[in-house]
Amino acid sequence: MGTKSKPGFLERKSGQPKYPFDNISSAIPFEKRAYVPAFADIDNDGDLDLFIGTDEEAKYGGGYGEMYFFRNVGQHSSPNFLHETGSTNPFDGIRTERYAHPTFVDIDADGDMDLFVGGYYDNSTDYYLLQYFKNTGTASNPVYVNGSTLFSNPSALGRRGCKQSFQK
Ligand SMILES: [Ca+2]
Ligand SMILES: [Ca+2]
């Protein structure tokens, strides 16, 4: 609805036509406490793919987050998201901090999407962290390794978590 200069929004709900997310809630276990979406064309095929950051407190023995990956196997104007796991998920086995808030941007201008994840480190001091995951693969076949922490200063970031944002 609306136009580029005057947007209008219409909520589409589960079960309605053109609602592309019906298979997502069944892919993420109910007990997760964060569902933070980020879109990026991670396989460079012209449509936006979906990532969802979560809190995975139980899976790794406490205190970590995880990224779920849904490849867009539809069209740019008619998305259809397929849950990818194992080796087809570029974040398979990679832990983030809790309540993962992902954002993709080509920060090093090498043509592939890098990742920043804001999160929460659950210990007695309650740090809020920003992690950087450089894409060491390609624009169509990303490879991410465990991220380095850019900063973790609760007094600078505030105590309600950090969420990163980049403007084009
Ligand atoms: Ca894509
Ligand atoms: Ca890059």
C-alpha cells in the first residue's frame, strides 16, 4: 500500500493470502525469547532472505543467542521463506550473545554482506555487546566465523541493550 514517498501499511496475518511467514514460527522453538528479523540478499540472487536472531539460553548450556536462516525461494515481490539448517545455514554452529539483534551491511566494501549483532552478555555485570562477523566468503556463498567484539561498555551503550543501524 502507499507509495515510496507516502507509505501506507496493511497488516497481514497468519493464514491470510500473501503472508509469507507461516512456516517460520514452526521452525523456531516456542520457548525462544527473542525474534529479531533482518533481511539481506545473502545469496546474491536478487531477493531478500530472512535472518532471525534469538535467545538460546538452554541450547548451549546458558547465555547465548543463535541465528535462524530462511532462504527466499520465491520472488522478490512474492517471497517464500525456506528454513535452512546445517551446512546450508551460514551461521550453523556460530553463537552470538543473547537476544541477538542482527544487521547486515558491506562494511568493508568488498561486495559481500558482513554482519553486526547487538546482544546481551549475561553475567554479574550485564554487558551489552556489539559483535562483528566479517564475511570471508563471497556475495553468493557467505562464510562467517566467530565474531570479534567491537565494544562492550555498558555505560556507553546503556543498560537496555544495543541495536545497531546503518544508513545507505
Ligand atoms: Ca536472496
Ligand atoms: Ca563485505
